[in-house]
Amino acid sequence: MSRRGLRRITLALCLLAAGHCAAQPSPIRLRYGQTLSAVRSIFSLPVTVAQREGLFLREGLDFQLVVPIPGGADRMIDALHDDTVDITHVATPFLIRAALAGSDAVAIAAEFNNPIYSLVAGPGIKTYADLKGRLLGLADEAGSITVSTRKLLKAHGIEAKDFRFRTIDGTPSRFNCLTRGECAAVPLGQPQDLQALAQGYRLLGSSLEVMPELVYTVTAVRRSWAATHRDVLLRYVRALAASFAFIRDPARRQEVIQAIVQSNNVGSDIAARVLALYFEPERRVLPQRGEIDMKGLAEVITFMGEAGLLKTPLPAAGRFVDLQYLRAIGAN
């Protein structure tokens, strides 16, 4: 074939490719909010995997992670209202509190259920009694981490008057307080609790001792925004459901381990232990497909009531969710 003929064929192929590309719709932008502490913790895993494996792009979404949200976990719903983000990761107590204060934000999918928080102590702390008079690093008072930690302490004879505390947002920051020697004990999620134990710190107890099964973190959106973006939200929940399926697939275990290694800056041995903690045996830490367990959400409300964070009569769980998107994909 002559060079001229080859150039003609090449040009024709280029034009065909250009026409094909032009016919493809551009991905739809979707801004997702997370605190910096969440990005650096295991609670980012569903979104991290969906991004790494192209699951959002497969659904035609230009998924944009917006971090950090100034102010921490208690500001996630505010970010919806000031148009910083379209949807957001948020712990259920903060969503409930915001909705009761007048926000139209609702949960559309669950991201994490039944979190496992370890109360980890520094040198010189061998028993709960050793915490008396010491400084503890706790999370926001309105969140389930601090509520469960206080409940765990009380179960072992340590009342609120027995210790001092500092509010520290995020497991990584509380881990740093522990390793600097400033905090005598802190509640840690994964993988930092396993890292701490590997470094010789002492495990005093776990939230599993005092926590009911619940819905811990969800994806939230404003009803007013959702009303005009139903297709976008359907794309999002399909991608999230696919991410949970990927995480739960034993054949994908090594890829999930690598996602944890890279997003949390830990060794593969620690990452493997995190997954074993969740799935061997199955502890219902992760949803199957993003479904919202209404009984688990009701437990959060009861838990908040017992802690004095909500007044009676307690609100119904259905007030804080919109299940239409999950139901549309057969996930709730």
C-alpha cells in the first residue's frame, strides 16, 4: 500500500474515532464532601474503591472529592446548604441533629454500619482505674464515638468526673495525641488501632462491648437538590452498590488490601487484619449494597436519647431517610 493510501486510512480512522468521542456525553459532575480525617480512615473505603476501580466513571459520573470541610464532622450538613458539595459523607447523629434543627438533608445510602472502636492506652495505663485524673482524647460530644466511649468507661467504673478530656476530631489525630504522650487513652478506629497495638500500646476495651447494631455513616443530600437530580443519585447509588460488592468479593481481596494500604499509609499485613476483623466472622460492619437498616438507624436515635442528646418523644427513623434511590436499584 502506498504512503498516500496509508495516510487516507489513518485519517479516516481518526475521524471515526473523533466522531465516536463526540457522541459520548460528558461525565456529570458530582461533588462529594468528606472531612480530612475520614479520608485518612477506613470509613473512606467504599468511595476509595469506587474511585480506584472506575465505578463512578462507569456510571457516567465525574466524581469529585471535596476535602477538607472546615470545622470537621459537625459541618458536613452545612456544606450541603452553602453549596460546597452536592452530597456528603456524614455520621448519622450529625444528620439527625441537623434535620431536627430544620435541615432538609436526608440519608440516601449507608456507607458504614457497626463501627469497631478500640479504647487504646499509652504507657503506664494497665487498667481502667489508671485513667483516673488523666487526659483522654475524645471525638465530638454529639457523636456515637464519644457516647460509646463514655458508656464503655462507665461500664468499667470510670465516671465523667474521673478524667479530663480533649475533643479531637478524627482517628488519625487522636492516634497522634496518643503517640505524642499527651493523651493517656483514645478511641481509635481501623487501621490505627491495629497499628497502635503492633507498636506496643494497650487495648483496654472495644465499642463492641456496649454498642448495639446501628447505622454509623451515610451519604446525605438535601431533598431540594435531590428533587432535580434523581438520575445523578441513581448513578451514585449504583456505583456505591458495586463498590460494596467488589469489597466483599474474596477474589478481590488483594486489590482491597492495596486500596487500604495506599489510602491509609499502612502495611499490607495491617490492611489484611482490618478485613479479617470485619469479615472473619461477618460482623455486619459494611452494608451489602448500601442499604439502610432502619432498625439500626432507630438504634442510633435510641442511643442519642439515652445519652441526653435528644428529647422525648424520640423521632421516627423514617424522618431521616429517602429510600427511593436504593429501592430503584433493588438494594433496600
